Amino acid sequence: MNTRAWALGLALVLIISAIGAGAAYVVTSRDGWSKPDPVASGAPSALSTFYTQDVSWNACGEGKCATVKVPIDYADPAGETTELAVKVIPAEGGKAKRSIFVNPGGPGGDATDFADTMAGEFGSGVLKTYDIVGVDPRGVGDSTPLQCLSDDDFSAFTNVDPDPDDPAEIDALRKSVTDLGEACEKRGGKLAAHVSTEEAARDMDIVRGLLGRTKMDWFGASYGTQLGATYATLFPKTVGRMVLDGAVDPALSVIESAIGQTTGFQRALEAFAKDCVTKAGCPLGDDVDTGLAKISDLMDQLDQTPMETDDRTRELTEALAFYGIAVTLYDKETWDYLRKGLTDAFKGDGTLLLLLSDAYFTRDQNGKYADNIGEVIYAVNSLDVADPPTLEEVEAALPRFEKISPVFGRSLGWGALAPGDWPIKATHPQVKISGEGAPPIVVVGTTRDPATPYEGAQSLAKQLASGVLISRDGDGHTAYSSGNQCIKKAVDAYLVSGTVPKDGLMCKAE
């Protein structure tokens, strides 16, 4: 299950374009930016050539773009290299003294596009203070991509039953993950074994040096919080101002992490149901528990008999309905799509839920995928795990999952098997988070966040030696872009002037 903060924005783009409406985002003009002089002080001597490489910057829209090289394997810096795509949106006036790196999560989110997004989200003070920097992590987006399956094969992969009912279906689910990993290894070469979070964090420090910054300022959403916290643990002395919004808890086991997501998505589904039953024409009726049972029954029916859609070549399966429902829970603004999708599905039409599942995976109407996030997420998550759970451990935990969520539980539970079925073994597993020696780091949580449950923010703030927790009482994934002015004011003041918010600040729903 992806934890990408931008999933809903992308979903809306695809849905709206299919329906026939749209909007464009324009970055205001900025000038005066000049090529920075690299800062290599403190860099390991074996990596000095990477910290001092000559970078060619070119105009890209209102920003500046470049490609930089990093070692595929930091244990062998003289070996093969891979390329990272970097985008800088200069501060207003082009004379910023700081650069804020932004990352949307995933793993596998496109940070260069997210830089444009955050140029429209950050407050005016932030935009005057910082250049905004997006670095597509290794294997992602416009960086040298980790290539695995063809579009048709990946479509088949997403349609494998996520909640197997018998040994044959269990074997098929496990084989699909192993086959994906083998395809990544075959097509991706050495890179396939080196897309861990630790290695991506080391890449970020090279880019920081190439931009001439002695401090790393960071805004990470969703998985971007794990990447940021990992950086703070590896390079605490170079941390500047860091915001971790929609926090992941890297200390959890694979099963406990999946339990957390199951809890988060069930909370979000219940919040949707409570809202829906107050509205005329709600497909769930007028009772929350009855409505939730109705959704669960729909999933059981789809497991047995896929539903017809307007596309005669594709049906709505249990797997695709799972993703179609989940994607709408990232943002309360998309609950209307879920209401309509469920209304249609209860009448036997799976078209809208199928479209929503396509949006989740960035699949267009021609069967082409806009990015490789659906593949990268398996690679990164698997390479971050040193001790994956066994089949017996997952099966023993399934009753816990199902009790928490009859709709999402078993699918998310079976998903915990993936790291153990991934054929490439972890050599750089997730480091233990501490950030010892870093200045105050602001961790932001949302009480009913589906993808990164609130407990993750509470835990990450405690794991970080200098963690400061602020919270939003509300629905949806992440807080800063939710429209909550209390959160925005606190984060902007911290980023602009270094004013650390009060630990434990709770921003009420607006």
C-alpha cells in the first residue's frame, strides 16, 4: 500500500481529465539565480569527486534542472554510477540563502514534480526564503529509472488477488512478487539491489553539497518523513530546518506497520461512512455499521465474480476495487467520488471504481503508466527490511488484520509477505532512527490519516532526539496542504524564522 502524499492530487488529475474538466498550475517568474559553487567540506575523500562534480544547469519551465551522478554502491564508489534528476525552483528574486529539499513520499514519488506542487503550497515567506529543490530518488521518475515489467505485465500484477483463499492463490500472490523482483534485477542490473532508503539519503547529501549549502533544509511528506529522518540520523550535523509531515514509523516490524496502515484506512473509511450517512442518497443507507458491512459484502462478491465496466476488455475485481476505494481516502475532498463509485457498484457497474484504481497506479486509458512507483515501492520497502516475516507469521496475524478492518485487513496482511518473497536480499536495511545531534525537527501528524496513522507521528517524534510533535485533528493524508491554517502558520514560522512550535501543539479541525 503506497504512502505517497501526492496520490490524491494525481488521482484527481486523471479523474478530472477523464470527466472533462481541468486546471493548470503556473509558477511565478523568478530570476537572478546563478550556478552554485559546490561545498565538499566534511565529505568522505572517496566521494569527493561526486561532491565536486561539474553540474550543467538548464532552464526547465520557471526552474533550473540538472542531472548529477552518484555511486550505485557506496561501498564501491569507484564502480558503476547512476543519475539523479534535480530541479530547483529559485526563490522570489533568485537570491535565497537556503534551499529546501522536498519529497512527496512513495517510496517512488517524483520529487521534481513535487517541487512545482510545493511552490504553490508554501507560504509567501517560505517562497522568499528558500529555493525549492526536488530530487527524484535513485531509480525514480526522471532519475535513471528502475525498470521492471512491461505495462501489460504490470497491469496483470496489480490484478493478482490480494486476499488469497486457498494454497493456489497464495502461491500465485507470492510468485507475482518474486517475478516482479526478478524482472527488476534482470532489467535494472546492479541498481535493483541499491535503492534502499539509506542509499537515497546519502544521495541527498551529495546534492546538498553540489547546491553549495552547508545545511540540509527538508520538507518530507509520507515516506519522505522516513527518508528525512534517515538523513538526520546519518548526517545530524548538517541538518537545518526539517519538517516531517504524515510520519512513517521506521521502527515498526513489517507486520506491525501493516497493522498500523490497516487501522489508519479503517478509521478513514469509518469517517467517510459517518459523513456519507448524513447525506441524501448515500449508498450506505443511514447506518454506519450497516453501510460498512455493505462495502465488505461488495468485496466478497467481487472476489467470487468480477463486475462489468464500460471497458469490455476489463472487469472490476476485488484487487482493483481495493485500490479504487483506498485512493479516495487520502483526501476528504474526494469522498464524493467514492460515494458515486459505490452507488454505481452496488447497481452492478464497476466503471468508476476501476477508473479510481487506475488513478492510484497512474495508469491512463491506453494502459500506459506515468511512472514506476508501483514497482519501486516493492523494491525499496523490501531492501529496507533485514528480517522479513515468514508465511507462518503472516497467517497467524491475519485474524488481527481482519478484526481491525473487514474491508482492508486481509489484503494488507497478506501484503506483509512481500519483503520475504522479494528475490534481492537487503544489504542496507533501514537504520535505527535517532537524529542525535540534530537541531529541533518538526514532526506533523493527522489524527485520521489513512496511509500514515497518527501513532506513527507520535512514535517518530519520540525516536528523534530533537523531535517536536504538532498535530492536526482531521481527515486525510498529511497536514500542511490540508488547508489547516494553524498547521501552516506553525510550519511557516519555523521554516522562515526558525521559531520552533510548542511540542504537543494540537490544531483543531477547520
